[in-house]
Amino acid sequence: MKDKIRLILARLFERLAPSGNTAEQTVKSGFWLGLMNFLNRGLQIVMIVVLANLLDPADFGLMGIALLSLSALKKFSNLGLSTALIQDKDENIDRYLNSAWVLQIARGLVIVGILLVAAPLIASVFDEPRVVDVLRVIAVSPLLLAVRNPAVVYFQKDLDFHKEFLYKTSGSVAQFCVALGYALLFPTVWALVFGFVTADIVRLLVSYLAHPFRPRLAFDLEDAKDLVGYGKWITATSILVFLYTEGDDIIVGWLLGATPLAFYQNAYRLSNAPATEITQVIAGVMFPTYSTLQEDLSAVRDGYFRTLQITTLITFPAALGIAAVAPVFVRSFMGEEWIPMVRTLQLLTVYGLLRSIGKTTGPVYKALGKPDYVTKLSALRLILVVILIIPATERLGIEGAAMVVVAVGLFPMTPLDIHFLARTIEARYRRFARDLAYPLVASITMFAVVVFVRQQVVLPGVLEFLLLLVTGVVVYVLAVGVMEVSFEWGISKNLKSVFSILSGS
């Protein structure tokens, strides 16, 4: 029996291993990346929900401050090496890997040194002296990431996402187990800290088990210049993206303190998780795919709209569904002390929906050699958020911060993103409107029905949540079916091609 099961699993793995033409590789890679992100994000959400019942919100706030500090240093020093290696037209990039590894180690050492020295200053800025020790422990993280096998970049470049799945998921599972196990014995912020560091240790080990390349401390200045030359726009974009995606966290923590920061950050994670993670999956697959098609603009354009159609089919209902069930979910699974974050969570689901659209454009810009578009749009977004967020947060608290983020995303950023992408791939605005309108109408219909049912039904929390979940799925599927039949949306043809590749037929 065991041999039979092993044989079945081996055949399934062989069938789903990325192979075949570009379309087949893309779809199969998307399956693995989707499964990876589903498990990783699912483990994170379960971990947040369980730990929310074991730890104080302030513990999440302390970890949030530490991770903000680490993220700032990583983003400000991002050299864009992985992106440059993936975008390179050569299939074999071994000649660059040693230089990339040396650069990463140097960067990791600098980040570690800064964190160790600056920990007291960071603690004083946020008026949280307890964060000093937390910062000095997680300082080891960037060094662990730096010494990992640089050949992991091949997992994305060659669309070998079954290996990427093993690499990333192993760390998430380790983090989940360590964080929950420690919290059950010692319910303090250190459960979050030790879980985080453990994930990086496990991924370091797996990176060398999953690929035979072994780096050496060898450095070629010309190769390094090539990598950094492409990566300069990625570096600039990374800084800007950090400032507008996590700058609101900094403002909330600075103005309001650790506990409101915990409410805001967890509202953001829960509200944005499905929509942005799904898009992250698709974007992660499509960047290397677009890079192989960069000489054929019509193929890139066709691939983009197929991607947009699948993305919005899933992300729009995910975002609006979370908004509809948020009060029931938070009260039932996290407890009454987390209720203050409900309205913020609902507001940020709209931002998650907008991000899911925006994340489909970045891979196109980067693959077609125009990463500066992302940088310039990010700069504009940052300027608008900086102007508005401090007065809004001072007046309305975490809800004010959320309102600013959503408002800037609605206008002008999403229209501008669509405008520049349309110019880049020579597409008509009508096609964007069509592919966005269908899932939006179906999702709004679902949202209205779920909210109506929520207001009419009184059940124990978990049962009410399950009822609303099932109601939302049924209503959305019916709405999509009506639109497909009535307006020839074309989504069924798109889905059939995906399932056909996965099934091997």
C-alpha cells in the first residue's frame, strides 16, 4: 500500500513539475507558487489568530517595530541582484553567482552592524525600551539570508517553482511550529522572535540541499557592475515601496504606540493577505515568463490580459469577502480585545484589491526593461501619502491612516498605473475596463448578499462565519456564471486552458 501511494505521488509530482513549452511551464509553476503562498500565508494567519489569544497586542507591536527597522535597512540596501539575474537573457548565470554572493554577504554584515548599534536609538524613537533586545536578536536574520546559496535564483529564472516551494515552505513550517510551541510555554514576544529567526535558519540549510551549486568567496568587479547597473532602479523602487507600504506603520507606531501599531499591522496582514498573495503568485511566475517573451510585444500583451483576468477573478471576491465577514471573524477567532481593528481591516481590504491590480503591472515593466516606471509611480504615491497621513492619523487614529492609503490608491495611482501600462503594451483602455468590470460587479453582489445575511442571522461565532463563507462562495460562483453566459466574458476558456495543462490532457 505504501509503495502504491509513493508511486502515485511520484507520478503526480512528475506531471506537475514545470516542463513543456512556455505556457505549460508558466501554469505548472503557478500551481506550485500558488500552493506555496497558500500554505505560507495560511500558516501565518493561523499563527496570528492563535497567538492573538496567547499574547498581548503590545507583544505584536514590539515585534512590529523590530521588523519595521529590519525591513527599512533591507529595502534601503536592496541591490536588485535577484531581479537582475532573472531578467538576464542567458540561461546559465553561474559566472555571476559568486560576485552576487559576496555582495550579499557584505550587505548582510552592514545591516547587522547597524541594527546592533542603532537598537537603543530606534527604541527611543518609538518610546519602547523593550524593543532593544528584540532588535539585537533578529539582527542575525540578514546575515543568515546573505550566506544562503545564491543559486536559489534559478528556481524562479527556470520556473522551477516546485523547488521554490520546498525552499520557502520549509521555513514557514518551522516558524509556525517554533512560535506556537514557545508561546504555549512562555507567552511573550520571544515566541514571535524565535519563530522568525528559525525560519531563516531552516531556509539557509534547504538552499544548499535543493541546489548543487556551491559559492566561493570570489569577486569580479565587471560582473558586479553589470548586476548593480540593472539593479539601481530596483534599489530605488525598493526604497520607495518600503516608504509607502510600511511608512504608514512607522507613522502609526511613532504617533500612537505599540498597541495601535499591532492593531494596524494585523488588520493590514489579514485584509491584504488573500488578494495580494494571490497576485504575488502570479507576478512571481509572470516576470520570468514575460522576460522570455520580451521581444514579442503581442505575446506579452496577450499574456498580461489572461493574467489580469485570472487574478481579478480571485482577488476581487477575496478582498470584498474579507470586508463582509471581518466583524464576525475578529470577534470569534481573535477575541474582544482585537475588535478596535475591525473597521481598519475593512478599509484596508479595498487597498488589497487595488494592490492586486497594481502588482500585475510591475512584472511587465521589469521584463520589458522599464523598471523606472515602477520607481516613478512609487515616488508619486509616496509624496501623496506623506502629505496626508500625519494629519489624518493624528485626527482619526489608525482608521485615518487606512483612509489615506486607500484614497491615494483609488486616485490617482490605479488610473495612472493602467495608463502607463496601456502605453507600454499598446493596449486599449476598453479592454482594461472590461476585464475589471465583470469580477467587480460579481464581487459587489456577493458582498451585499453576505452583509445582508450577517445582519439577519444570529448564530454562535464560528457557525456564523462558516455560513457567511459558504454564502459568499455560492453567490459569487452564480454571479460569475451569469456574466459568463450573458456577456461572453471568456473566463471559462481561460480556466479550461489552465486546468488542461495541469491535468496533462
